[in-house]
Amino acid sequence: MAEDDDTKIRILQSLRGKICEAKNIGPSSGPNRLRDLCTFCTISLDQEEVYRTKVFEKSGKVHLEMKLNELITENGSICQQLVVQIIACQGLPLISGQNCDPYATVTLVGPTRSDQKKTKVKKKTSDPQFDETFHFEVTRSSSYKGRSQFHVEEEDIEKLEIKVELWNNGNLAQDVFLGETRVSVKILRNDHVHRAWYLLQPKGNGTKSKPDDLGSLRLKVTYTEDNVLPSTCYTALRNLMLKSPDVKPISASAAHVLGDICREGVGYEALLPVVRLLLHHNRLLPFLTAVAALELENTQEANTIFRGNSLATRCIDDMMKIVGRSYLTVTLKPVLNEIFESIKTCEIDPVKLKEGDNVEVNKENLQGYVQKVFTSITQSSSSCPPLMCDVFRSLRQLASKRFPADPHVQYSAVSSFIFLRFFAVAVLSPHTFQLRSHHPDPEISRTLTLISKTIQSLGSWGSLSKNKLSSFKETYMCDFFKLFQEDECIEKVKKFLDEISSNVSKESSGVEDSFVLKEGEIHKRAQGKKRIGKKNFKKRWLRVTNQELSYHKQKGKEALCVIPVKNILGIEKLEESAFNRKNMFQVIHSEKPLYVQANNCVETNSWIEVLSQVSRCNPGRLSTFHLSAYVSGSWLCCKEPNESAPGCKPCTATVLANIQLDIDCDRETERIFSFFSSYRSRLQKMEDVCAGMSVYLGQQEECSAFTIQDPKETFRTIKELGEVLDELQSHHDSKGALTDEPGTIENPIVGKTA
């Protein structure tokens, strides 16, 4: 990346991958047969797993029945008949996003024969019901002699098998293979009738000639390259965006116009760089207040307040995700860790209960988890970030003003965000908020779903004055919810919402329990506390709680060193040249720095983030640090001989310690420019609509696609935007830094699974 000065361009690159689908994955060849039943994908970096998808059961299965019958032929001889019934299929894959037109072929395969029969085609279904029966004559050995009970000879059984293939009928196009299964006829040696479900497999049922042919994995990889110009080039666009909160009406602001023109294309994705830019310059609160007020003007009923996906709700969602990550970690991570690590079944749906499950025991397990999550949330007001509290206070005041006759609306305005859009979502998908490293397995995922649904209802103030049980469609959820003392919950929710949306200062009550935020294996450099001994690297177990950082010889062993969190003065990366090692970071505290090497760059960032968040409010945090180490009488980074000399580089701010410094404003402004450039035609259309409304003094048909309260003011903003965008485009053209598709190249890739 080039240095940011008056002449150079910074090229900032990122790669985002989406795992779309896996096909034709064969059965496992090892002793663990889990892969035969379910599949997940992992992403590894430097041979370390850094991401894992959720677990999927293998799609597609067929229900078969096989039996052997005796048959007397016309000449009186006895032969054997194999009867195969194709009963049904479930979970067949979609074709071009739609249900397929499936049919099955049934083939009796032997050393010298291949007799095939075919079912009728079923239209537009992934779960066809065939109920078709096929008969095959089984050849017996010539040495057969009459017996009282007829059996297939051993040599014939070993060589015959039934192959069932599922196909999609392509009509005029080529038929598409959906999967197959093979069943040996010898399975009938012990059972006269065999009936079972079989998972569909790729062609060959795992017996492939090529050992590396493991199936296919379809990926969508998006490469993003932001060509960031010198900061002065963005001054005009940046100032125009920062002026947005002051524009009256807010719908005429540049930020709101961007959301309007991009809504039909990328939704409100274009608003994220706007939120980050306004946040950096401390201008986000007035903007959120203004757009929330605009939405409330168009809300007719109090019970629908902030329930849709709008510009206001998306901006507030983005804000909570940015500033609320540490809040989620402190509030939910301990109880989520308990849920993931304990083995407790919580299924209460009678239809989904497994054999041996006790629904009453499951209810107790689920009730215990819900109570812990609910208590953690309602006692967390002291940890709620100040900006979130300011926004909630503003929403509360706006809602009360809009619906003065409804005493509950001031609470539902806040609960619709903090419970429904923040905590409930984090409980449902903890991996997306970095509360867990991987997707949960199906059973834990089901437990989290039940907890999330209950928490939504417990925290939904909009239904507190009504019968909450009506919010559940399922009878079993209604029965479960009766286990809670509703009046007591109402008071706890009300107190919590008051605390996070009022001007009263919040203080934590009692002594905070210690809980683990992150732990894992690392390499640590000796700190040189002893005069004798090498300053080498040793493998250690690093552990971070909300109260202390410690390292141990092994997991579970006594701590070799403990650093109180309150003593941490900074967490920073270390130059590779310091010790000729990658993925290094340093913990700066009251004694000598602790130098740590993580297993990969993802782990490095994770350690830095956790440690930075837990120490974000420490007094005396450093403003500068040394990027390298003190070796042989001087700092390698600045050659300063004094070991206690102040750092030579500004400290990196953490998200919550000083979020303004953590945002690259030039890059965010470049992204805003890219969105405007991609939707320039929509911007022109909006300008034309404004001009027409001003001339004809009324609404036009095209106006419904945009939010235009004041056509003249909106027209003025769009004209100014056009001039600013043209000027910035000329800067890009002069430096040759912009392609036809600003900033983004997308390439779908199909590769083989590993």
C-alpha cells in the first residue's frame, strides 16, 4: 500500500468468499462415518482452521422396498423373482432454483446382465411419491435342486445389486442426474423383505476410479479493490455527506439520497460507509434522529413502530453492530459458551422429539438457558455503549411525541432494536458477531432458535399490554412460555429499558464474575526478567478473562504469569523484522512488553480485538508505541537508545476506546463515491422527477420510487452531488485509478472439494 501523501494512491484490497453449494460428495472412506450423513465446509489459513460453516444433512434420499418371490414358470420350473418398489424420495435438489421434474430408473446389475426399468415423471416436486413396483427374474445356478424353501444361491447373491438413479426430466433439454444408490441383493439372505431409506450418492456410489474426484464445490469470490486518492480529493464529497444531518428536510440530504437511489439494487448496503463516516466525525446521532423522525411521520399505528426494513432501521442496525460488539461479548458470551459446551437437549416440539427424549426434562433445560440469557441482558445496562444509549433516548422521545396517547410506545421503540434486532439476532447466530468461532451444530442451532424466540417475546414491549401467547404460532411454545412469571419479566424489561434510554448514569452493582473471553495455544517470547537465560520463544497456553491475562505451560495448568486487565496500556502488532517471525503482537503493560506469536493472521487479529476491547476503558492508555523490539541497546524501529523512551508511532485506537480514529474516512468516502457512480442513472432519474414536481407542482407517477418531501431542496442537493462526483471522477481519470466497475470485480469459481 502506498503512503498517503499529496501525490500517491493507496490501493486497498479485500477478498470475500461465499460458499454456495457442494455436489456429488461421496461417502467417507475412514472409520468416522459422520460424513455419510452430514457435510460442512472449513476454511484454513496456514493450515489452521479459521472458519467452519453450519452442518448440513446430505440432501436427497430414496425409500425402497425389496423382496424375493418364488415363481413357477409355464413349463413348471421354479425361478426366483426380485420385487423392487420405489416408494418415495425426499429432499431432491432444486434445478435452476425451482423444484425438479424427477423420475427414477431401477436397474438389476450383474456380471452378465443389466435390466433397467423406469418410473413415471413427477412434476415440480422435490419430494416425489412414486409407489411403483418392478419385477426382475433372478437367474439361479444350474446345480439347483428342489427344496422346501427356495433361496438364491450364494454365488448369485454376491454378484447382483439393484441400482436406483434419480433424474430430472429435461423435456427438450438434456436430463440432469440427481443422485443414485446401490443395494446388494445379498441383503435379502437374512430378511425376506427389506425396507429402508437410502441417501443418494454421486455416480459410482463412492467407488470411483479417480481417487482425487471428491465432488465439486461452487464458490463465489468477490475481489474488491479500493483505489483511495489523496485525502484532499475527497474534501468536497466528504463535506457534503457530513452536512446531511443539518439538511431540512432530511430526505433532501446527500446521505438520504444515496440510500434512495441504491435501494432497489443493493438494498441499504450503501449506507454502511455513510454510517462509519458520520460516526467518525461525531455526526451520526443527529442523522439517526432525523431519519427516525421521518419514518415515524409515516407510521400510522404504534404497534408497527420500527418493524420494517427501512433506511432508519438499517442505519441503527449498522451502528449497533459497530459499537455494540464488546457489549455482546460481555453480556452473552459466558452463557453461550455454557450452551455450546454442555450436552443438554432442549427440543420441546413433540414432532421433533427423538426416541428416548423426555419433554419435561427438555423444558427444564430450555427454561434454565432462557432465564440465564434474560438475566444477563436485563442486568447489562451498565455495559451498554454511550452512543447506543443516546440513540435509544432519542427514539424514546420521538415515539412519545408521535403517539402521545400510548404509554407503551416509548418502550417498544427501544425494545424493537435492543431485543429484536440486537440480542435475539446475536443469540440465533453467535458466529456472525464473533461470539463463537463456528456455526453451531444442528442440535445447538435448534436450542438457540428456541431461546431467541422466547427472548424476543419476553423483551417485546409492544405485546406486554396484550396476550403474549398470541405471538406464538406453535402450541408447544405457548405452553413453554407459561412457565415464566410474566409480571416479574415486565418489570425487569421496563427497568432495563429505562436504564439504557434515560439520562441517569449507570453503575454496575456488585462484584463482577470472572469469565473466559478467549484462550488458545501461542508462542511467547521470554520477557528477560532473569539476568541469566535465553530470550527464546516457548509454546504456552494464553487465557484472557474479563479481569486478567495469563499464560500457562499447558491448558489447565497453574498460571506462570498473570497481568491484570486494568494494567494493560496498549495492544499493538509487531513488525515481522523484530524477531523474524510473522503474526506477532505485543501486550504493553506496566512492566516489560509481552511479545506473542499467534498461529495465523486471523488469530492475531482476534487476540488483538479481544484484548483491546477488554482494556478499552483503562486509565493511562498509551498514545504512542514502538512498532519493533528493543534489541542490543536500541529500539529497532526508531534506533532510540533509551529503553523507556516514548513510542515512535501513534497507537491504534480500539473500536470502543476511540471509534473515530479507527475508521479510514478516505476509504469510506471512496466507497460512497463508488455507489454513487454505479447508480448515476438512478440519480439522474431522481433529479428529473424533482424538476417535474417543481414545474407541475404535484406528485408524479415516478415519484413513488423516491422519498421527495421538498423537490427544490432535493434538486439542489442532487445538482451539487453531480458537480462533486464529476470532479472526483476527473481525479480518478487523471490518475488512471478507476475501472468501468468502480472498486469491485466478481468472479464465480467452481473447484473440487478437498
